[in-house]
Amino acid sequence: DTAVSQTPKYLVTQMGNDKSIKCEQNLGHDTMYWYKQDSKKFLKIMFSYNNKELIINETVPNRFSPKSPDKAHLNLHINSLELGDSAVYFCASRDYWNTGELFFGEGSRLTVL
Amino acid sequence: ELKVEQNPLFLSMQEGKNYTIYCNYSTTSDRLYWYRQDPGKSLESLFVLLSNGAVKQEGRLMASLDTKARLSTLHITAAVHDLSATYFCAVDIYNDMRFGAGTRLTVKP
């Protein structure tokens, strides 16, 4: 029973297209994140939600729009995809008031051609 | 802004040797995390260090935290090939969890 699950795992698309990635966690955590990992393995925080409320909104192009319909789900929609958006996108969740460690999904590898 | 610096970024070791990875951060925080990532995989939590002086050990890895120096170390004892991976430290300030650049460890026979 996967704790943090992301779909799809792979996306290959053309520049200019729009795509979405979905994330669900069954750990009962209140806080969820999106991270972008580039080809050099650097992990950049993009967004964080706590109980459906946006609490961290990093300097990310506004082509990226997160949405949290409930505290177990956090989706990421990307408009007008560009070559530089190619990366692995990780969803993660945590229980801030416990140990606070992040539990990651398997990642969604986005390739923009 | 919270900055997290790891060094070295690349580490090639012989099996059986010892080495330490360092993680410095710029802003006061009492919580520091170490994660491991295998090639093509996700990140998994290795250690959670929640207070000054915390030390955690698991197998050949030992992590420690000095909040006054804003420094954490990950010590590898008698490295084996299975430890080859990328290791990340991460620090958080009120839900803003920032990662170091990662240390890519290769253990050679």
C-alpha cells in the first residue's frame, strides 16, 4: 500500500503543451510539497500546502499552478511547457509536529521535446 | 534565506575506508535530516536529528548535529559497495525544507 503515490511516472510531451501530475498520500499528513529535481540532482522546493492552504510559493514561473482539493491530494498543472521544465518532479508529505521527515513519492519524470 | 551547503559533492572511496560528509546551514534550526537516493529512485529518509548534540547510527552510517555550529556530519565507517548512492542533508524552518546539493558517493572494491 503505497504511502505517497504520483501519477504519471513518465511524461513525454512537446513544447507548448499543458500537463498535470497528481499526488496522493494515505499517511494522514497535513503538509504536502512539490520539489523539482534537475539533471544535476539539485532539489528545489516549489510549493507547500498545509491542510489545503498554500504556505510556500517559491519563485516559480506562474505557468506552474498547484492545487490541493483536500489534505491528502496535491496536484501540479503546468501550462505552455518549455524545454527547461524537463526534470523529475517529486511530491512529498510530512507530519510537521512529529519527526517532520519527508515521505517522497516515486517521482514523475517530465521530458519536454 | 536558508542556505544549505554540503561537501564534498563527489566522493569516491575504496571499500573498507572511512569518510565524513559535511552539511552546513545558514539559519538557526533545530531539525536536520539526511536522505539517501539511489540512481533513478526516490529519496528515503535515513536520519532525523531533532536537537543539538543528537547522534544517530544505522549500520555503517552515523549522523550528528551541532546546532551552535550549524553543522551536521554523516560519517561512513568501513564503506561497502552497497552504500554507493547520493546523500542529501535537509534543514527546515517552519515547513520550508531546503536541501543541500547532495554528495554522490561511489564505493569501489
